Amino acid sequence: MKESNCIFCKIVAGELPSNQVYQDDQVIVFKDINPKAPVHLLMVPREHIISLNELQSQHDSLIAHCLRLLPQLAKQQGLNNGFRTVINTGAGGGQIVFHLHIHLLGGIVIFTHRCT
Ligand code: AMP
Ligand code: ZN
């Protein structure tokens, strides 16, 4: 399942360092190297899935696991007032690392976009 040229696969395999805050049998979570907020984590499935476009029904439980973990991690990071999640998909969606990951951001009022 490991993609030899993938930076996140190398982090999952322990071949590259990361500032890890959580891991289990399905995902690892580490600090973004170029944080856009005081808390900026990346949740990365151990399996090399390129993006949301490549998800299949076999991944349903993995995705549910990821979503349910996010509020737990946010709380652990002291984000008691809420948090933002971002998933960039494909070049047109601003994806740079082509191994599915969820950004977890928070810690200051950084969000100007509101649906009112
Ligand atoms: P994107 O693919 O646009 O959703 O974002 C990829 C993210 O991965 C960016 O926010 C980068 O700062 C981050 N990133 C890239 N390489 C590393 C690394 N070695 N360790 C931690 N974060 C990284
Ligand atoms: Zn990968």
C-alpha cells in the first residue's frame, strides 16, 4: 500500500520525522510543518489513498473513524471554542501532497468567511 515517492507514506513508515501527536492502527496525526494557525494538525490515514476522489466503500469505516477522532484531538489541543477542518482535493482544490489528509486548525479567530 506504501507509495515509494509519497512524503506522508514515509512519515507513516517512520522514514521521515514528524511532530506526532496521535497514532493508532488506522491514522497518524502530526503538526503541519508550515502552520497556518496556532494549532494546525494533519490527520493522515496509514493507507496511501490519493484524495477524496479515490475513496471507495471499503474506506467508509476509516473515514468515520477520522471524523469522530477530530473533536477528540481538538479538545486535547485545548480548542474548546471550536475548530476548522479542511480537505484539499486535486490540484484545482489546492492539494499539494497527494496522500489524503485532513487539516485540523484552530486557536485564534482566523476565519472571515461566514454564511449568514
Ligand atoms: P495540502 O496538500 O495542500 O492539503 O497541504 C499539505 C500540507 O502538508 C501543507 O500544509 C504543508 O505545510 C504540509 N506538509 C508538507 N510536508 C510536511 C511535513 N514533512 N511535515 C508536516 N507537514 C508537512
Ligand atoms: Zn502516501
